[in-house]
Amino acid sequence: MPLKITVIGTGYLGATHAAAMAELGFEVLGLDVVPEKIEMLTRGEVPMYEPGLEELLRKHVAGIEGSSGRLRFTMDFAEVAEFGDVHFVCVNTPQKHGEYACDMSYVDSAFGALAPHLKPGALVVGKSTVPVGSAERLAGLLPEGVELAWNPEFLREGFAVDDTLHPDRIVVGVRGERAEKLLREVYATPVAEGTPFVVTDYPTAELVKTSANSFLATKISFINAMAEVCEAAGGDVAKLAEAIGYDDRIGHKFLRAGIGFGGGCLPKDIRAFMARAGELGADQALTFLREIDSVNMRRRGAMVEMAREALGGGAFLGKRVAVLGAAFKPDSDDVRDSPALNVAGQIHLQGGQVTVYDPKGMENARRLFPTLGYADSALEAVRGADVVLHLTEWREFRELDPAELGAVAAERVILDGRNALDPVVWREAGWTYRAMGRPSA
């Protein structure tokens, strides 16, 4: 009998995982406690923008014409327990209000609701990013005869579907051979394609995700710290990054200086990691992450000051500022802890007339920052602007026509907060181009 799979929590991670499991050929039942989410997914619609996800969902959701019918959704934990052999827990683990630590209430609640209904022989698999030591504790909440495994996710927003179907590695923290065997069965297709399958214990599996995110955050903040030095010394951080990136021990990825990282993962994950290390008495091991966080947050203020300087160094009052970008990264509508919106909000609070445009993040941005101005296109955002800020690295922005924008802007001044535009092209069109950590001419 082929395995039946359930997915508890159908947010960004869960919806993607459920659709991907159906694509791999499994019968899948997804669960959420939010009725609106279940209704949307049942119609084959996703509650967030993620390239390729809605198409994948529609290919498998039962009741949609031409679908495989392998994917259904419910709000009933008893139905999930009865249906599934392997239960993936994919609920959110946000930062606790007012502290660095991770809020485990959603995970605890999911385990608490599922456990009483589970039948012996079931396997529960945690995918949420949790503090090390959580799996050990959660295993104790499960009834006898039910195993727990920890299988961290490594999804990149904008590439989540591909990352689930063709992962660069699969990590499983297990206690016994049966759990490993079941997970090898679940992931047989990517493993056959050559994806490494790493088997480890609970704590190591939990640490892999937070370690990876801490390393990436370190790399981003490193190049941003170098940008600060370049600004002081008159160097060019883009050329510096190019030169050091040719060293294959370093590589070019994540070496683009700018306004730093944001989103729902990196900031909260490195803070939760620091908090957990403190609880374990290993806080000194991660003190460097505090500086990584500090460098990252400093870049947002630096962009605000760069904008002030571009406007003559005085107040923002009465100045028109166009902001290209609201999402924390391209190919996503996620505005959680978005550096772009943070900069826009700071300038607005200081009296600037800010108009924002983003290809996908407008609705979420409006919800979070209703007092900012919003435009339906880059051209409309730039109309009458005294300065233009490029803050999210969308392809659409890289392909803009500087001459067309220049015709509607009040002043041809562009600040590239992502070091992603071509300075030569913009300068040739009569723009003053400035980017963080680079010479002004």
C-alpha cells in the first residue's frame, strides 16, 4: 500500500509541501485551523504569491477539473490521524513579542491536537524551524507506538516549488530505522535524482536549519560591513565582492551589498538561535550574531541618510520620494520585516511624501503601512519624484527604461539599495546614480 501523507499547517511551507507531495504521487490531506485558508486552497488558490505554486496546487486538488484529485483539505484532526501514515507538521514559529526567543505555541498546539487521535505505527515529522531540544520534548507528547522525526525545510521564497521537488539536501533527525525507512520512501524520487540524504539525531537536524541561516546572514552582513569600510575609504564594494567571489572557498552568492536582509526567516531565526544558545549556557558561541543583526539593521538607517543627502542634506518635509520595492526579496509578496518598507516608513515618518510600487507586494504593504502612498506602476511611482530609491531587486526594475522614467521625475536621482542596476546605463540617461559602498561617479 502506498503511503498516505498529511500536512498540518497550510501556510507558505505547508501549502508548498502538500502540493509537492501530491506531485510526487502521494495521496495527501492538508489541515489548517483557519477556515478561510482551507476554503481558498480547496478552490485551488494560494494565500500568498509563490511562482508555480498555484499551478501545482490546481494540478492536484480534488474537485478541480482535470486534476489528479490526490490533494484534499480539512479542519478535523481526527480525520487527519485516521487518514495518514506520515504526518508533516509545518506550522509557523514566529519571534515572541518583546523578546528574541521563538514562539512555540503553534507547534505545541498542533502536537497537542494531533496526538490523542494518532494510531500506533504512525510517523510524525516536524518541518518547522524550532529551537534545538524541541524535538526531544515533543517526542514525549506522542502516544506509545508513534515515532517522531525532524526534517527541516530549506525553502527559498521565490523558488519554493523547485526546492521541495528537487532539494539540494534532505536532512532527517531520527531515533530508529523505521522512521528513516519511511522518509526514504517519501523522498524516493529526489533521492533517485541524486539529492543527498543526511541521517542524523534530533539536535543536529534542528541545528542544521538555524546554522545555515546564520551562515547566510553572516555572509550578507559581512559584505555590508565591507560597504561601510568602502564608503569611508573611497573603495567600490561591488568590485571588491567580484574579486573575493572568484575564490571558490568564498563564492559570489550572497555578496551583493545593500540594505540588508529581512523576511520571516533570517532575522527571527538568528535571534531565536542566540536566545536558545543562552538558555543552553553557550551564549558566547553566538555573540557574533548580535553584531550580524546590528550591521544588518544599520544599513536601513544608512539608506535613509543617503536619501537625505541626495535631497540636499536637510529635512524630508515636502520632498517627493519614490520607492521601488516593498517585498523583502523579489519573486515574493512577503513584506515581513521588509528593509524596503522599513526605509519607506522611516522617510514617511520624517515628513517625506513617499510613493511605493512593487510588482506583487502592494496588498500586503498597504495592510502593514496604510499611510504610505502607492502607485500602480514604477512610472507612476516616479512621477514628480525628487529622488528614486531602488530597494527590492525585481527583474522588472532592472529592465526599466531610465530615459522614460527620467521624463516624468522631478529630479533624475536614483539610489540603488540593492547594487543591482547598471550605473552606466542610468548615468548615460542623465541620472545621478548612487549605491551603497560605491563611488558616486
